[in-house]
Amino acid sequence: MSVPAVDGWFRLAPCGLIATADDSTILEANDTFLAWSGYDRAGLLGRPLVALLDPGSRLFFETRHRQVLHLRGAVHEVALTIRRADGAELPVLLNAVRDSDGVVRFAIFNATDRVRYERDLLAARRAAEQSEQRVRVLQEVSTMFGVSATDAELAQSFADVARDAFSARETAVLLTRDDGQLQLTGGSNPLEGKVAPVRELRQTAEVTVVHDDDTEYSELSAAMRDEGIGSLSVTPLIADGERLGVLVCFFAGHAEVDDHFLDLQQALGRQASQTLVRVRLQRRLALLALHDQLTGVANRQLLQVSLDDALTLAATSLEPLAVLFLDVDDFKGINDAFGHAAGDSVLVELASRLRGGVRAGDIVGRMGGDEFVALCPGADPSAAETIAQRILEVCREPIAVADGVVTASVSVGISLFQPGSDPQPTAQHLLVRADVAMYDAKRAGKDRAQLSTP
């Protein structure tokens, strides 16, 4: 086959121009293509074009490009990669037409800048997606909990979010107990009972990634191999210098650890820690709002709510309800003799003894001053009097204060609601009846219990 005629415009065209025979043997190439490819004319002519392509482009050229060119006589904007003479890759876009005489003419455009732009665009898109993922994960962690959330609920939610965010096989949240040990609180730990916790992983403030072939943690790596775990990551949960626990992600294969992975793990750990602290604080504040700050027992507000609930339950279950109203005998004399600080100590001690004197499930609260109330669901007259006598006994025991020993006592008034025989009272009615009975006990000599009748 004869070499196509060439002239100045062909050699100096701003794109690569080559002509090949039908079998892709190069018949002619212009100076632009020679400059791009790094070949000289003598070394290029007679070589098959397909020999200049990288393996992927060669496969496409032979299995797809030729068939389309044969059927349609032309192909347009085919993306291929040419191997330059120095071995570097040159991304190109290629147009080709086949003449009636069997010569295939190619116009080749350098796509380096386009490929770089597409890669930058892809990287920017990936970064945006990762940023969006990070924001979504952190927002989900920070907004999903209310005051009533328990540590177990928090830990399970953290584990679920981390499993989805990192495509982990399993995740575990281990929180620090009062004795300093870690306890599985949410998720699942496939290595539990198989390997002792690694102290170095607990103490670090950074994310630690361990693979099943790490020699630094040989015992841990062996256990991972036994369980089919390729990698695990340990993210500390730390807030204000306090180590709250760790988040552990388990992966079936070797995790791809990059800056995004580490940044998101760190951010999730910080957010989880802050959320745990916030919800715990909210729970403590809610507890304080409903409990007496001096004695720690229920305050008037919580007593009112609890009594309303207890009345409703008694009416529906047809179980009796006893309300005990208690007042410290001669409390003013204690304050006068020992001071108000000693009086406060006496109230704290009596509140503790009251909690010990009632049954499990009963509620003790402070109405104010030296007045206390005990709610005893399911207590009939006999049970209520037994509880009252036990309270009287424990309250008689001497109480040590800063300047001596106080001997205190209480007077107890009891009111009852017995569904089926008594009309249903209001909470206020029960409290008033118990209060009146308490004053009857004081008038009868104090340090005793008095049962009220409807």
C-alpha cells in the first residue's frame, strides 16, 4: 500500500495526524504526533498503532474500535492511552475514518488537561461527598437523643451510626465503669472472651488501626485471624480529659485507612463523647429538678406526680395504696440546741433511714422543712402499720452530729385508699388525711403512728 501524500498543513497541524493500513500498521505520522509520542519517524513508521497503546486501550481497540470502524466507516471521540517512547502515558481522544482504498486516517487530540480536569473534578466531588457524609453522621449523632436516653441507648446508637458510616462488619462501644474497666454497652464484640484488652489501645488519644498481620499486637492479631477480622479501629471517647470509653469498628478485610477515614473516626469519637456528656448532664439536671437537693429524696413536684400515678394504678389494679406523712418531733429544739447545720445533717440521716425503712418500690419524698411523705402502693392497713412501725424504730436510733449526739423521733400519719370499698380520693385529699393523722399522733404523745379512716 502506498504512503499517503503529505504536505505542510499535515505535518504542522495542531493535533496528531496519522495514517494506517487496515491492519493498523502506521504509514505516516505528522510532526505533532511525533513530538507528543517521543518517537522519531523512522522508528514509528511500519509499527502497528495498537503496539503504542496501553493494555486496556489495546483490548478496546482490537475488540471494539475495529468493529465499529468496519461497520460505520468512522469512529469519534474514543478515549485511549498511548505509551510514549519513554514509557509515560499520554491520554488522547481519537477520531478515525476509513477511506475506500483501505487507508485509516486518525486525528488525535492530547487529553492530558482534560483528564487532569476530570480527576480534579472527581476528587472535588468525592471530597464534597465525604464532607456531606461527615456532616450527616455528626448531625445524626448530636440530635438523636433526649434527656431520657440511657447510656445503653446512647452506646447502641453510636455503634449503629459507626457501622453504617464505615461499612464495618461489627461495631462495639465499651464505656468505662466506675472501677475504670471497660464494659460492652452497645453493639457487639466478636473478640469478647478471646483476647484480653490491649492497654496501649485504651490509653491512646488517637485512632488506632490494627490489621490481622500486625506484629506489634501479636495476640490481638491472632484472635482477629481466628474470627475472620481483617482490621479493627479503636477510637477513644474522651471529654474534658475524662476517658469515657472506646468505639471499636471490626472489618472483614483490611480497612482502607486514609485521612478521611481517620478524620471521620476522630470527629465521630468527639461528637459521641460530647453527646454522652451532654445527655448525662441533662439526666443529672432533670434528676436534681425532681429531687430534694439536701436529702436526695423526691421533692414536692415529683411526689405529686408519683401520687397521681399511684392513685391511677391503684384504681385500675384494685390494689390498695397507703400514704404516710411524717414529721420530725421537736425539730426546732434540735436546731436551737445544735445549730441549723446539725439540723440539716439530721434531716439527711432521717431521709436515708426512711428509704431503708420502706419497701423496695415505695417512694420517699420531702414536702419541705422537716416533713416527709412515703407512698406505699399495694399496702393494706396491716402492711402500712408494719412499715410505719419499722420507720419509727429506725428513726429512734441516735444520730451523731458535729457537737454531740441527737436523739430524734418522728410522728407518722397514715391514710389509705382501698379500691372497691373506698370512694376514689384526690391526691390532695390523701395527703390532707395523712397530715391530720400525723398531728393526731403528735397530740397523742409523738413518736407513734396514727391510721386515718376515710
